[in-house]
Amino acid sequence: MFAAENGLRGDPRLQAISEAIRVVPHFPKPGIMFQDITTLLLDPKAFKDTVDIFVDRYRDMGISVVAGVEARGFMFGPSIALAIGAKFVPLRKPRKLPGEVISEAYVLEYGTDCLEMHVGAVQPGERSLIIDDLVATGGTLSAAIRLLERVGAEVVECACVVGLPEAKGQRRLNGTPLYILVEPREIENCY
Amino acid sequence: MASEDCQDARIARIAAAIRAIPNFPKPGILFQDITTLLLDTRAFRDTIDLFVERYKDKDISVVAGIEARGFIFGPPVALAIGAKFVPLRKPNKLPGEVISEEYSLEYGKDKMEMHVGAVQAGERALVIDDLIATGGTLCAAISLLERVAVHVVECACVIELPELKGRERLGDKPLFVLVDAA
């Protein structure tokens, strides 16, 4: 669900966050309008507001784990984890994590990929939040949810800064609530 | 002194939270794994606090983090000191126009990229990564920033591997490290 429908309608912070995100046409391939959050990270106030909105939502939910999806989930997750007193757990592409891992495969447009988590990072019964910059089809987030549920953790919610149209109307991903700050801006002039 | 004792206790906790994994990514390498530090909420908090205490009054407007573990430490530091965060990435990840810096690996080369326009000439920057080994990656990061006339004030890492002489490779560029992994 979008933040604006869930208590933050008219919040000026959301407009500034939306406007701070740059749209890059035809990346990584023709026809894709890439939502570039690096420009959000260049705006200290908008970046802080992004983190604060998530922290305000999650601080009293008894969450002990924030899992961030490589690599852009790493840019948002740790700050949230620190503010709510939770652990940060990176969910990584194959062969990056050095210790014993569990792996979860997921489907891409062409082919498959894999997400890994360290064994022992999360205990059964822990309440977790999964964070990534953007949700499109939800394939990556669904793999992340499966990883955490396989070790007996409860995924309280998935949180993303941007939700693409494919994600719109999805309040849940396989039963897990989805919380999104903004949708892509309509832009007239591409550069 | 009280402040030194406090500092020593925090550093000790941080060092104890880092896990050494033998023979990763290949035989003979003892890998310094910071993911266990991220599971210790107090030690992770202390890591960020130690960097923030050092940099908050140094007029730094840019924190540049090296993919991917620099993305874990850099943004919390940037937010706390009111600086921008700039990701320095592997090739073909950044969507906009980039500048690239090639650097040598033990076998072969790699490339690091930064978005054009992310930083302005004259800005003061901190470069952050989880670890310094040979210093090759940090030198590439410094080059990228200096090419666009940014002043790199210091490089900051959680861990240093002193035998690999990264500090020497950085030359006169200051390096601040929390933990030595001998």
C-alpha cells in the first residue's frame, strides 16, 4: 500500500522525496524508465525524511531484524535498523557472503537469479522487515520473504521507496504486507 | 582518561564482533566478515558513532561509499553529518552518465564508476569502505573524486590489513581505521 493512503496523504515530505528521484529513460534497455534513487541520496533532507518515515512506522512494531536486498537496499536498511535498534542482515547475490548461507532462487524476465543469507543471522521467531529501493514484479522481494520464513522468522512487512505500476494495487506479496512511499513520477521531458 | 577508556571499550567490542572466515574467497585468505558486526546493534551503533564523532565538524559535504559494503556504513554516517551520499559502483550499475576509473586487481583489472554531477568542484569528501587491503580500490575512489576537483579529506575503514600496506599506497592521503586485523 502507498504511504499516502496510509496516514501520510498530503505529507510534503513525500512530494520532495518523489521529486528527488531521477527518471533515466531506456536503462538498462529501451523502453524502461529507470527510477534512480541516487539523486535522492544527494538531497540530505529528502534522504533523512525517507529514513524517518520508515523509522516512525516501524519503531514500535517489535522488529529485531532489518534485511536489505543488495545493493540499493543497503543504502536504506542500515539507517533504519540503527534507529529502531534492530540487526541489519544483508541479502546478497551468490558467492558474496563468506560464511555458510542459505539460497533462494527467483525468476527474472530472462533466466533466474539467486539471493543468499548467512546461516545464523536470524533466529526463529524474530520479527523482520525487508527493505529495497524499488518493487516492480515483486520477484526479488518474494525470494527475500521465503529466505526469512525458511529460518522461522516472521516478515512483518516489505518496505520500498518506489513502487512501479506492476506493484500497484498489491497490498500484499504472497500474504506479506507491502509498504511503498511513492510511485514513479510522470515526466514530460526526458534527458 | 574517561574518553579514551570509552573509546577503547567501543573498539574492543567492534573488533570482537568481526568474524574471520578462513579460505574465502580462496585458500589462504582469512576473510574479515563485518556482517556479524551488523548483527550486534550496539557495536554497529558504536562504529557509526566513532566515524560521526571524527567527521561531524570537518565540513564534509560528501560521503562516497564503495560498493557494496561501503553502502552499509556510508549512508548512516552521511545522514548524521548532513552530507550527501554518493555510491561508487561496479561498471554498468549506475543508470546515468558516469565517469570511470580503472584499477588493477591481483589478477586483471576492474572499473569503478560515479555519476556525473553527483559532486561539485571544491566539495570536501570522505571515502568509506568496510576494509582496506592493498588500497587499490580506495586509490581508484580518490582518483575519481579528484578528477572532478573534489578534495578528499580522508579515507575511513572499519578494518585495516596492515601487511598489505594499503596505508602506504594511499601516500599522503589520510586514512582512519577502527580495527587492525593482523
